[in-house]
Amino acid sequence: MTKHSIHEQKAKPSYPRIHLMAAAACSAVMILALTLLPSPDATATKTVRLKTNIAPQEPLVELAEELVEEQLAEAPAEPIATYQWQDEKVRNGDTLSHIFKRVGLNSKDVYDVMSGDGDVALLKKIHPGQTMRFAIEEQQLVALEYVMSRTDSLLIEREGDHYSADMQIKELVPYTSYAEGTIDSSLFLAAQKAGLSEGMTMELANIFGWDVDFVLDIRQGDSFRVIYQEMHLDGEKVKDGEILAAQFTNQGETFTAIRYESADRGASYFTPEGDSMRKAFLRSPISFARISSHFNLSRKHPVLHTIRAHKGTDYAASRGTPIKATGDGKVIFAGVKGGYGKVVILQHGQKYRTLYAHMNNYAKGVRSGARVRQGQTIGYVGSTGLATGPHLHYEFYVNGAVRNPVTVKLPHAEPIPKQDKDAFLAIAQQMVGQLSTYAAAMESEKVANLGQ
Ligand SMILES: [Zn+2]
């Protein structure tokens, strides 16, 4: 491809997003990119390095074009075809012998290959639809490639008088992109319009789901900005990568999330100040459940018909619906307790306690003293104890005082670890800067398109 054609291609107006090549101006991203690349001198690594040197105020769209050219100029030539391949699809009921026979080989060849060095045993796992490629010279099998997936294949070559197998793994290359959108009716529609995949949209909703209820809180005019990665193979997107940074503005309030990967705790999202985007507690122990009775300290009891405080929130759900621990903690009680029926009580550190009542039964391993993780199923919805029908009764205690689980201010999960704080703040600052720069670039592109 010539430089000219690239410019023509790029000059088409009204892109819903700027597709930047590895526009990763932060060290965490660079580390990520490096770990995904086959060798430190691979082309994309260079692109990442180049990009890191770009000052944030430079026009990114043009720079991206230059990088495209550079990348193409430096792209390694297609591997030289040393073999004349003959492709054979694995059919239903095929054995290696069947396939070998179709290309003119015999059972001795199968035997010779299967007694070769390396992972030849993988050939026993062939299944319909896969491809086997044969290179045969003068009735002699010189090479065989078993294509296992888009990225993995087994190459078996004849070396002297025997065969030797080698795994060939193509590395996915992360490309960084930016997308933004304004919500008209739903996040999914706006995200689709901006070019985000469904999975990416779900991830976006997950990141902000602790602060924004994407069913109830969304308003027309809410907006988002995302810097994310796509994993490419041979210049084509194979799958989604990670969201590196994102902003969501809901009813005038803007939330910003920055991805950070620490050596010991894996990847997580934090506010630019280093607080976790996650809360230490899920708002509700059942996803998408309807509240059938609110917290009310002067309510008439539906069964006893007396004024009796309703110390929790009731969630209507069918019998057997899984109930999740809302936070990491320890089971301090799992058993029958009067009107609560089968109940589980969790202690979360010194300060917090949660209670789950009327269970049909407990989840496996949930007994006094057991540790549970946030989101882990601890039991199933039922109607044991004083209950008119199947529902979960959920109570939330702070320092021993009962609180409304729906409105109680939930503490953030663990912030960025102390030893990572400085590194994180530097990345966060860069990412926040990039979000603004990309948004400005999009804006000027829109203006330029209007002028055409
Ligand atoms: Zn209740």
C-alpha cells in the first residue's frame, strides 16, 4: 500500500471513532503490549514506543496516520513459502489415516509422523472443520501443519529420517482505540453507534455499575468516553482487549475509571485519585430483583399484623434463586433462627455485618467460620420462617446499628496499594489527559467534516 492510498482511505469523513494504532502513552500499557508481543523488536512495540514520545497536545489523528504508514513500512514481509501446501479439511468421522490416504500417503507415513519428536500427540485431537496442510515432495511427506485455531498450529517437519513437531503461536497485537458517545435512549445503542462491541459495553457498564444504575439512572444526554484495546492478528481484529480508561457522565456527574494492573492483585479499576471503582459491598444480594418491601422501622408486619420494624429490604424472587454474599467476609451464623427461618449472617471486618433470611437452603460449604467472597452464592431463595412467599430478606449493619441496605453509603473496596500509588497516579494523569485530547480531536474532526 502506498502512502497516498492510506491518506485517501483515512480522509473519508465522519468516523464514529478515532482508530488509533497502539496509541498507548502510558507505561502500564507499554508493559502490557510488550508482554503480548513475540519479541522486543517487533513492529508494534516500536509503534508503542513512538507513541509514548508524543506530547499530548499534538494532533493525534494525523500522528495516527503517520504511525499507520510507519507500521506498514516496517511490517515484516509475508513469511516466505518454503513448502507447496495442500490443504485438507478434517471431515466428520475422519481419522489421521483417512486424511493421509486422501492426499496419497499411507499408514506407514501416519506411523512415522506419530513416532516423531515433540507434541505429535496433539494430532490425536483433530476434529471436523479443522485444517491440515500437507507438503509432499516426490511422494514423501516433508511437512505437515495442523491448524488448531487462528493463533495456534502445530508444524511437523521432516528432519533427516524422522519427523519433529513444533508449536507455532501467532501473537495478538494490542491496538488502542478511542470511542465516545452520547446516550439518546440506551447505553447499548449509543455504544453500538460509537463502534463498541457488546462485550465492551458490558464491561463499561460493569466498571461504572457501582456508581450508576444502568437501568434506573440513565438519562438522555448522559455520555461516555473510552480508551480501549483491540487484539489484532494479521491486521484484523480477533477479539476485544481491555478498557484502559473510561469516563461516564450521568445526570451531570462525571465518573472516571483508570485500569491498573498490580503484580500481586491483578487488574482493577480506580478513580484518578486511586480509590477503587468497586465498593466493598454489592448494593443487592440478588441481581435484577424487584424490591417487594422496603426498610421501614415502623411497619405493620404482614404475618403478625403488629407494628414491627422491617429492619431490612425484601427482594421478590422465585424459590431457588441464588443469593450472593454482598461483600468479602466470614460466616458467623448459618442455621435456623425464629422468624428468619434459615438464615446466614456474615461479618465483614470489624464494622459491617449482613444478614440473609428465609433461605430455602444454604450453598455448599456455607457454615459457621467459612470465608466467603463478594458475589459468591451463599444460599437460595425460599420462604422458611415467617414469610408469606419466597423472597430474600436482607439486613445491613454498621457498627451494630441496622441501616437501610438501599441507601446506606457503601465503602469503597481496597484503594490502590501504597507501593503502587505513585506509579498509578502518573498513569492516571496521563490517561485523563488522553481522554481530553482524544475528545478534542474528535471535536475538531467533526468541525472539519461539517466544513467539507
Ligand atoms: Zn423482610
